[in-house]
Amino acid sequence: MSQQDSDKTESSDKSIPQKGALFRILLRECVRVLALPWHLLLFLPRKARYRKKTRHLLVHQDPAHRDLANAEARRLFREKLSTRLDSIRHVYIACGEASGEELAIQLVRELRLDRPDLRISGMGGEALERAGVELTDNIVDHAVMGLSAVLHRLPFYLGVVGRFLQHLQADRVDLLIPVDNPGLNLVLCEAAKKRGIPVLYYICPQYWAWGPWRMARFRKAVDGAIAILPFEQELFLLARVPTGAAGHPLMDKLPPRAQEPRENVLILLPGSRRGELDRHLLPMLNLWVRFHERHPDAKAILPQTRKRGLDLVRERVADWERQGRTFPDLEIVDGDPIPLTASARACLVKSGTSCLQTALCHTPLVIVFQIQGLLEDLIARTQVIVPWIAAPNLVLGREAFPEHVARDPGFWDEVLDELDRIWEATPERQRQFQDQNELQARLEGPAPSRLAANWLFSPEL
């Protein structure tokens, strides 16, 4: 037998258990999907208790305890991994979205400050590769949103998991650091733990919003976690996951605060992904038309940082205008929304990271989320255990900033009235500025990348 034939035979032998592992993973995930309706049904009798408990935790947050909690969490994490930390030579970082990739790049830089010789491989996008990471898969540039889109790309994601398993087998990995994106990352965590590889989860998943039973799987799949919202630490510690509380990464990007009175500009932030734009773009533009009738001296700016989002917005607006719709004094901008938001008079923003970003820009805001479909509405009504949906309100433990979940036609009338109230020099507008000061103070803390590096490589204090 030739050397080439021998290599092919060896490769084929290795692929057989690989296919078996992939089949078992696929089977487990299918079972989990099929079990979801039963989880939702069995949770209903417990929802009120969980909701009361979560509300109490949010309302009674105590930022003064964070340093002590961080020290104890690091101790617990290191106890679990005391024989492994000194031998870490190769770290694998997994991130599947552009927002997670930015955080991963910061983490790579911090890890190499402590360990310049550290080998880092991972999955991400071109930006992560430019940061010096050996990329095994580019999934950031192929990210999709929603269950149907994931199912459509199932062969691609199976290939991603397969190549991850091959990488674990071919190259000794000493630590896995998944970044956010729990849908795929929990599968990778379980595969790594099965092979004795420790896991530090970077940026906790939002299991506090609904489905608290998912914490059990998370606890088994990871050895520790880093949180960027202060209330997350206690929730994950209660689930027996050693969790460090870091400052929020947005704190590093705060622009100078604009002085009053500000320009008569309303910022529209409907999101950048196709699914977000499907929900929010046209309703926001329709609301802008009504708002402009009341405030004819106002101007709307709709910024987009991602090319795909920018192209999609421009394409849809052009289509609607060809159908006879008009959107007066609307400017679609290719660029960073932060400086634009910081100088604007107000902002209409969808729920998510962008509403936290807006609040930290010290710009008055109204937060919206458009429900789509009966199933989503049913889940929102029966499964959500947090009293508010917006991160700024969760951090403050009260509805400091008006938030609206769209379920009926009158929803947007309420949003329009809220915008009117914060547009003028009203007590509501002044109260938002005060709440934004408190929000900023609560989100201060060590950079998440520095906290993670300290957990791994800094000696005990």
C-alpha cells in the first residue's frame, strides 16, 4: 500500500467516529427541540414564582457587593481548574456574531498581554483572523437569525461542529472560551467538556429572560462565566455557576455628553439584521411620518453600520417610495450611530444592545419591540419571567425608560405620545437624564477582557 493510500485510510478511520459523534449531537439537539413544548407547558405553574423571585433580585441589586462576589467566583473557578491553569498553552475562542467578534478581539489582546506565547485558534470572522487567531471556520460572515434560517443552513453548521471536533482531536486545546451565541456554543461546550477541556463562558447568555430550566444544561457545560450586566452575576451564582461581573464594554465608547438644547433630530434604530428590520423598519418609518406632522422642524436619521443592513434599508425605502409612500426629512446614514445618537434630541430604538447604547449616550429614548406571530406572542405572555424587556430598565430595577411591546394597533399611538413627552423640556425628559447617570455608574467595572485574563493568568491577590 502506498503512503498516499495509507493516509487516506487513516483519515477515513478518523472520520468514522467523527460522523458518529455528529449524529449523536444532532440527535440530542432534535430531542431538545421536540421537548421544548413540554418544557414550556410544565413551566407555566412555576412562572409566577420565578417572576416574583427575579423581580425581587432586580429591584434589590446591591452594586457594593460586586468586588466580594467577583473574588469568591474566581476562587470557585480556580478550585475547579487548579491543576490546569498553569498548563494552558492553546486557547480556542468561538464566536458566531459580529458583536461577539468585537469582544473576542479585545479578549485576544488582553490574553496576549499576559501570555505573548499563547496559541489562539477559533471560529469567528475575518476581523478575528486579522487579530492573529488561527481561524478554523468563518461563521460570523455567515450568521443567520431565527430557527427557520438555522434549519435552512443546518448542513453548514453540522460541518462547523465536525471541523471543531477534528480540531480538538488533532491539536491539543487547553481551554475553550465561547463568546455569547449559546445556540451553537453550548454544543461546543458539551463536546469540549466530554474531552476534559475546561470552559470559561465569555458574556453570559440571557437565560434570565425566559426558560430558566436551561440553566441546568449551562451549569454542566461550563466551569465559569463572565457577565457584563450587573444583575446577571447573582442569577448565575444562584445556579451554581462561578460568575464574574465585569463593566459593560460600551463604557469604553462613551461620547462627550451633548448640551441642551439639542438639534431637532430623532434617531431611528430598528436594528441591522433582516429579522429586526422585518419587525421594526416600516412601523418606525410610519411613526416618523406622524411625528413629523406634529414637529415639522424635526429631522430623522437612520444610521446603519453593516453594509448588508444599509443596502437592505435603502432597498426597502426605495420600494415603498415607488409605491407612493413618502418619508419627509429622512436621512439614511452609513456610519457609527453613537456620535449621531449622542447629539440627537431623542431616539426611537428597538429593544436590545442598541437601547443600552442609547441610554449611555445620555439621549432620551423610547424602546419598542414588535411581536411577530401568535406563537411568539404566546411565549411572550406565558414564559417571560423578567418584568421589563430593556437592559437599561433591568439594570436599574425599574421602568426608567418607557418600553412598549407591540401586540395591538393602538401600540404605536402610545409610542408617539411618549416621544412627544421626551421631545419637549418636560419633567420626563429631565428624569431620563438623571436615570442615565445612575445607569452609567452601575455599569462601571473592570473590562470583561481584563477580568477574564485575571481569572486565567494573574496570581491570587
